[in-house]
Amino acid sequence: MMEEKRENPRLKESLSPYLRQHRFDPIEWYPWSREALQRAQKEQKPIFLTIGYSTCHWCHVMQEKTFSSPRLASLLNAYFIPVILDREENPELDLLYIEAAQSLIAGSAGWPLNILLTPDLKPFFASTYMPLEHALEVIRRMKELWNGEARRALIEQSERLAESMKKKAIQKGEELPFEERVLDVAETLFRVADPIYGGMKGAPKFPLGYQMIFLLRYSLRYQDNRGIFLAEKTLKQAYQGGIHDLIGGGFARYSIDDQWHIPHFEKMVSDNVFLALAYLEAFRVTSKEFYREVCEEILQWVFREMHDNETGAFYSSEDADSEGKEGYFYTWTRDEILSILGPEKGQLFCDIFNVAKEGIFDGRSVLYREESIGELAEIVNMSEEELDSILAESKMKLFYGREKREKPFVDKKVLSTTNGLMIRLLAEAGLFFDEDLYIQEAEKTAQLIKKILFKDGLLYRCKGENGFHGALEDYAYLISGVLSLFEANGKEEYLLFAIELAGIVKKEFKAKEGGYFQNDGLRQDLFLRKCHFFDGSEPSGNGVHSENLLRLYQITGKQDYLKEAEDIFKALRGCVDKNPISYCYHILSLLRYFDTKKKTLVLCLDEKKESKRDIASILTHKVIPHYSLIWRHPEEKNENSILYQLEELPQENPPTLHICSENMCEGIKKGKQEIKVFLQQW
């Protein structure tokens, strides 16, 4: 008779799915908490810290193969303080220990991340995934070292690492980066680009949406079409690859090969937002309807699978695994497809999407295609319209067939970051696709986040958790979202909310005359407080907030915002001089900073707002880089916008367009036709 597993009382009530997934482990886990840290101090035991998240495939594998072992549990429970941390709830700790791990491992680090800490929380050992026997060997050895004469050496090693990290923790600088750094990033991206499949050469391959946005805006700014070519190549090839879920929509985090064929199957809403914004930008730059369709397909996946229709909240991520197997939900056998589509259309589908009798992933096939629809139509001797219709019908049938499978787990955490990003995407898609419903959904989400996560003058990271104050990126991503919402609907309450949040960030996060710390300074459980600048799979809080500050300066005309953005750029100078490509979102903001032609467009409408739709349509396809947009309605005073910073408020019959910069409105265009002609010729 099997012994019933005991449920860990410390984890069973957690609102983190990742922690709850470990509640039946034989290891007596603590969440990251005062209780655990105080016990480590009292008993002078090292902390075994594992960091992961609920939809991480290798986190699942380590739980099943390693953390389920009673042998490992007996060692950890007796000689260490075992602590488990959800990286999505606690990004400050995750970033801090990822950086430490990169020094200890002498290479890249990821999840699951396993760290040994002194009772003072300083790291002295790190590893990513560990098979059971390796974990047992490591833990036995570390137990001997800690309980022997080597303890002093381990503590000294941890202190040296902490001191080294402290010295590298740049907070401020004296000079701004040169504009040449923008060109350096572009040239580096061109040099490392994969000319056939897009993205960067080699594997794994990440489709970083914000890099594509940089390339598109760089091309417009410097009249260099290489940026548009590389961005289009990447966006098209990723869409055709297995990294894109062509049955249900959305993109996986990355591909494990260099051709986008085989994905790491988990989907993150944040990754998909940046990709959707890139497709939206490509649509505006090229006017190709394909890019709009992909952006809206991503939105359809998010609304269907990652959205609480009742509250307006957006969830965090979707697992790679289902039915105990990685990628099973997304992969197919030839027989499965033929049984749903029939022999003729099924064989056509298999031929187009590379479904073989022996699949390339655990005997199953990942759907991808290597030719465009036009090329395929020639091969199969059909018109593009006919082939497109057949494939659309086939995909729909396969979608409903797939819905009968067990679905991957969805982490339903409501994060400030994810929802801030979705507000931005919905606001911009609503404005440029002329879809009021998107803007309404953005407003619904903004009101929800303000209600449940903004309390007593502080932003919280996620719904329902006590004590997790928002990190810098929580504020930065939300400010970015509500600024886009203000630019989409002209309602001053969203500008005021952005201004309020930016004020809190300045008060609680800013280093004196420097950048912004990762946390608000109220925490006592960090061995180092630092400014984080590196732009990884998601851009850093400093990168996004530098853009926020420039947008706020353009909208309000207040010099303080410009000065704060310059402080970030100065702090970044040493980093970008050494490795500019690692700070790509900051460089995207610098592109805006150095653009001497950037303007603030103030469009004054009549009570019926009759001209808004026509003007927004022009702005969709006439891409004016780095402008800020203010819709002035009769019922909206917008007393915090640039018009009210001027000595005299221009009074004209609507619709009128005021072209403003540097606290000056240099021109006024009157009437819908004059405005349209001016914008089209800009």
C-alpha cells in the first residue's frame, strides 16, 4: 500500500501555482519569508534556494526527478533551510541571484535556478537543472564543507562575490552616450543576423519583439532599409516556424534550433505582447495587411486562453507540458491529422506543414512551413485564394480536434507587468486598427489594476499576495500602458495616473542623480540594492521607464522628466560603450531622445469627435517616429498637457491640429482636410 503524501502546510495556501505544485514534495520547503530567514540566522544553516515558475518545463522535470527523492529531502531538511521562490512574484530576488549565478557558474543561468546562501543571504554556489545523483553529490559535499573548517572559506567567497557585485552596481554617470551608439546597435544586429531565417544566428533563437521595433524605427530615422528587411525577415520566418502555434495562435518563448522549427513550447503573455507590438509596427511601416492579421491573431489567443472575461484581468503564462509530456498538446502524428481532415486534404496539410510518419519531436511532428502561401500555391497548382481557404478550413477543424485534448496548465496570476503591457497593446491596436472594443478592454483592465493592485499610494506586483510591493518594471510597464491609453482615448484620468505613478517611482526608486533601483528600498531581505539595466527576453524597468519619461516630457512639457531620462542614459553610458546590443530597449529610447524632429500632436475635436477616425487612419499608415498624441475633447480639460504649459492657449474652431515641441506650438492646421493633407505630406 502506497504511503499517502503529506501536504506542506506552508505551501498549500500559497497563491503561487509554482509553490503549490511543490506542496507534496518530501522536502520541507519554506516560501521566501521572515520565518525561513530568521531560522537560518538562528541555526546558522545555509539556505538552499530554488527559483522557478509554474510553466517552466525543466522546473517540472527537476521536481519529478530530483525534488521527489526522500534521500535528497533527508539531507536538505536536516542540514539546510530549503526555500522555494516564484520568480514572477519576486523579480528583484530573481534578478539579483541570476546575476550572482552567472558569476558562480561562469556562463548563462536560467530556471530552475538553485543557489546556496549563507544565513546573511549571500550566494556561494549555483546550479541550474540538477539530476538526482548530481544533486545528492553536491548537497553532501556542501554539507561537509559548511560543517567543517571550510565554512569560513565559503563565507569569504560569498562576501567577495557580494562586494564584486556591489562595485559593478552602477547608479549614475557623468556624460550622455553618443548618438553613434544607436548606429552601433544596428550594425551589430546586422552583423549577427541570420540572413535566411531572420533573428540572430545560432540556437536557441529568441524572437525579441522590441529588437524588431528598434530596427523598424532605426530604418525610418536613418533611411537605412536594412532594418526593415531584417525585421520583416524575422517576423515572417518566425510566423512560418514551429515557434508559432498556427492552430491556436500565439508564440512560444523560443526555438531550440536555428530555423524556428522546434519550440520550447511554453507561452508567455509578455513575450507575445512585444511580438504583437512588433507586428503592429511592421503593419504601420509597410501597410502590409499580413502583419495586422498576425497581431490580431495573437490578441485572439490572449482573449481566448489568457483572459478573465468578467474582470478584465490578463493571466501570466501557459505551460509547455500536458498529459505529462512536453509539447504534446501542440504536436501531431500523421494519422491524427488524416483522421480529422480525411485522406486528400489531410495529405495536403501534412505535405505543407512537414508532418512525416516519424516526427521530429518525440515521434510527433511540430507544424511549420518553409514556403510562402504564394510559393505553395504554385507547387500544388492552386490559386492563393483557393489554397488559403482550404488551409483555413483545415486549421479550424484541427483546432476543434485539439480542444478535446487535455490543455496545458495556465498560470492565472494577475501581474502588474503583464496587464500594463496588455493595456499598451490594446490601446495602440485600438487606435491604429480603428477598433473601439480594444480601447474599451484596455480601459477595463486599467481600472481593474488601479482597483486591486494600487493601494495606499503603492503598486503591488500581483493580486492577492501580501508584502510583494511592485518592482521597477511593474511601475514602468503600467505607466507605459496608461500613457498609450491616454494617447488613444484622450481621457485625462489616465495621464494623471501615469503622472502619479511616475512621481512614486521618482520618490521611492531613484538613485540620487542616477538611474532607478530595482526595488523601492523598503525591503530588508536583499543583500544588495542595485539598478538593473540589462535588456533580456523582456526589457528592463530602466529601459522602459526612460521611454516613459521622454513621453511624459513630450506630453506635459515639464523639464524634470527630461532630466530624469538623461540621468538613466548617463548611468548607462559605461554599459553601452562596452556592449550596446545588451541594452537594446535603452537604445530604442535614445533613438527617441536624439530625434530632433519629434513632435507632440495636439488634435482638438468637436463634441461629436467626428474627425478622430479619419485622422487616426492617416496616423496608422503615415508613420511619424516618436510623436506623442493628445486628443483634446471639449469635455476633457487636459490641464496637465503641453497646451497648458504655454502662455496662451490657442483658441480655434475644431478640428484643429497644433504641432508642438520644446514648450512651443509652431503651427496650427485648421479643418479636417488641411490636417489630412499636412499629415500625409509630413
